[in-house]
Amino acid sequence: MKIRGVKEVMIDMAQNQVTIKGIVEP
């Protein structure tokens, strides 16, 4: 999973909450 910015995080957040955790603890 690649994170580009907070905008993408919001999109992934709806699909996968794992993306958010990746930012907090990569």
C-alpha cells in the first residue's frame, strides 16, 4: 500500500482502515 497524501488516506480510509494505521506506524 502506498500513501501519497492525506487526500488518498481519506479515500483508502473508507476502503481499508489499515492505510491510516500505516501512516501512524509505518
